Amino acid sequence: MDPSSFDEPQPEAVTPTAERVRDADRTRADILDVATTEFSEQGYAGARVDEIAAKTRTTKRMIYYYFQSKENLYLAALERAYEMIRASEREVDVQGLGPREAIRRLAELTFDHHESHPHFIRLVTIENIHGAKHIAKSESLPGLADPVLEVLSEILRSGRAEGEFRDDVDALDVHMMISAFCVFRTANRHTFKAIFDRDMLDPRYRAHYRTMLGDMVLDYLTAR
Amino acid sequence: MDPSSFDEPQPEAVTPTAERVRDADRTRADILDVATTEFSEQGYAGARVDEIAAKTRTTKRMIYYYFQSKENLYLAALERAYEMIRASEREVDVQGLGPREAIRRLAELTFDHHESHPHFIRLVTIENIHGAKHIAKSESLPGLADPVLEVLSEILRSGRAEGEFRDDVDALDVHMMISAFCVFRTANRHTFKAIFDRDMLDPRYRAHYRTMLGDMVLDYLTAR
DNA sequence: CTACGTATTAACTAGTTAGTTAAGTACAGC
DNA sequence: GCTGTACTTAACTAACTAGTTAATACGTAG
């Protein structure tokens, strides 16, 4: 899995033109890209439909045409965030690795793609401010469960079979531990830097934090 | 340190009365309590000054009288959140404990008071959505650095002197690791439950997560 | 008791907001 | 070419929002 192949939404370059070309998919995607950025930067309540519209190549009317409401637009952005994260995690490949190597690989790849999608991390954080009430309305919610949980379960099972891993935690616990570290680094970045004068996303610290995460999970699982 | 002595802000019982009793401190505190709850539940952009006023025993005018603006009110709530967390951490007592016991104690006490102050955790999260731009205006910002960092440094130094702890991480790294776990449990609670059907704040899991945190930090620091 | 400053209540307001109405037009099918 | 529909632009709107103005009155000093 190559993190660089999963880019943040980038609004396409504006092409000034007087003619009106109809392209429903492009218009819809343009709105969704802009909205994702705007919601992740301003939050759900703080983002403005007028502002989103102004940053697209179309008008506010089309937002309602395609998405019906501000909430639906936000929900569409949120669903896409989850789907993209899940799609990338489906490509986690730990085949042929021992349990120790596999868990470290998985932790590091999780770290990588969290880092590649700060907008999506922030969207999840914002959705928690709203008590997950929007995602609760998503018809795709049942499919959002993390496929990496199955991979994790298999690694844990394998590690225990070899007498290497502790057996008082489940795959979801380990997933939580890894996610907490990766999410915190993005989600709490600004206050952390303001108070401690250390930007956790500064490239100078990247390798250190990446290793720290792998060590943390591995040391925990292999402790006696 | 007793977690139950640090309560969340609770608006005082309403006393219906036609007379107008002046008590500036009480009015100010009432506003701040209500605002803290409202901002932590709705976010900065989502909270409404009218709504905050309606939930106090006074009128919107007094919010502007005492706090001048919505932003100043939010900032006052935020500063108070930090000060309360810091005050409680100043009472962390690990005197007389060996490094291993001290680190576990500290991790667990951090866990406890994060759990006791969900509103404050959420306020910090919300402030990160806004890029820490409000707290940057706080005149008390220089005093918000975490006093527990000094305690942590001393524990690490002691653990290394006894040849028990690794030496490739600093006190801030360990603080980050502990905070990530404790913050995630509150800040991401809702989406986590929606997707994985596990409420991380459910009392049934409390002991498990508390032990998990202590083990995680200790196993990491003592790993060879 | 009076005066004054501070605290408080009540009503008002200009600008903003999510959403709506109306009109225009591209495009495919016939 | 005509028609109908989906896509698009432009303008409008009722309700909401943070903040303001005006009036009232409490509490204390003299």
C-alpha cells in the first residue's frame, strides 16, 4: 500500500469559460470535494453553504439539487471519508509475516494513512462533537466496520498460538490503542503545539512517532 | 486525589423569585457553567448565545456585560477547563513509589480525571477544530503547560537511573501517549460506538481500559 | 435620604443563514 | 425541428444570530 496514492480531495483547477457544460458527475464531485475541506476546517455548524458554493464552480442551487440539505451534504462527505479509509485498509498486506512483524506493519500502515488523510480524521472528530447523530442516519453504516479488524484478529490468534502475545485483549482493543495514537496526533495537534510548542505533525518527528507507535503496541502485546 | 471532588459544572437550582438580587459572582459563574456545557455539546460555532442565556438565570445582556463577546465567553470556558485540569494534576502524588509504580499511578490518575471531565476533553477537541486560534489569544496560555510533565520527567529519570526504563523518549512523548488513550476514549466515543457497537465509556469496560493504559505505558517503558 | 455607579431586565436591529422560487438551457429521443 | 427532462443560474425569503440601545433598580457611601 502506497500512502501517496490516497490524496486528499483537491478541487480541480478553475477553467474560466462562458459556456455552460453539463456534467452531473463532475459537478457533484466538485461540491463534495469542496464540502469535505470546508466541513473539516470549520466543523459542521461553522461551515456555510454559501461559502461552499462560492468555492465550487457552480451555484448553491446545485448543492440542494444533488444533496437536498446541508446535513445530507455533510453526511455524504463523512461516508466518503469512512469508505476511503476502509478501502485503503482493505489493502493492508501482512501475508507471510510473523505475528510480531505483522502487528508492527499494521500499526505503521495505519499511522501512514491516518497521516495522509487529516481531513478525514477531523471529520470523524467533528462527528463526535455531534454525538454521531448524523452517521447514525447513514444507510451505509453497517458496512463501515473496519475490515482491518479481521486482519488484526488473525494476527492476534497467530501470535497467541506461538505463545508470543498476551491474551487479555481483543482485536478491537488493539485497534483502539492504535487509533488513539494516530487520531490524537492530528486531532489534538493545534492545542498540543500551542501549549507544549511541539507540532506532532512536524516531519522531524514523523519517524520517531511511527517507531514509538509500533514499539508501544508490540511491547504491550508481548509483555510478560 | 479523589476524582469525585472534581465535578462537572452544574447549574444551580432555579429559585423562582420576582425580586432582583444582585450577585455578580454568582451571575458570572452561572453564565460560565452553562456556557461550558453548551459549548462542549454544540461546539463553538453551534452554540447559541440566546440558548446559553435562556439556560441561565439571567439575560443575554449580562453575557455581554461580563464577557463582551461570544468568543470571550468561549475562551473563558476554555481557560477554566485547562486550569481545572492543571489544578488536579498538581495534586498527583507519587511520593515514595518506585518508578514502575509511579508511572502506573500517574497513568491511572490521568485516566481518572480525564474521565471525570468529559466536557473539558470535548472543549479541547473543539478548540482543535478551530486551530487553537482562540486559546492563542489567552493571556494565561504561558501558564497552561502541564505541571505533570515535571513529575513525569522525574519518574523517567529515576527509572533510567535504576536501569528499568528506556531512554529514547522524553516526558512529553509519554504524556502524549497517555493523553491520546484517555482523550480518544471520550472524544471518539460516539462514532466508535456507532461503528463497533462498543461504548468506551461504559462502566463495564472501565477497569479493563484503566489497566490496559497502565500496562501499555509500563510495558513500553520497560521493554528491552 | 440622596446620589451614583454597577448590575440587571427588556426590547430592538442589521446582517447572515439554510433553504426556496423562478427562469434559463443543454441534451437526448423522436 | 420539437419536446420533455435534467441540469444550471440568479434572485428571493423567513427565520435566526450576535450584538446593541434604553430603561430599571440594587446597594453603598456620605
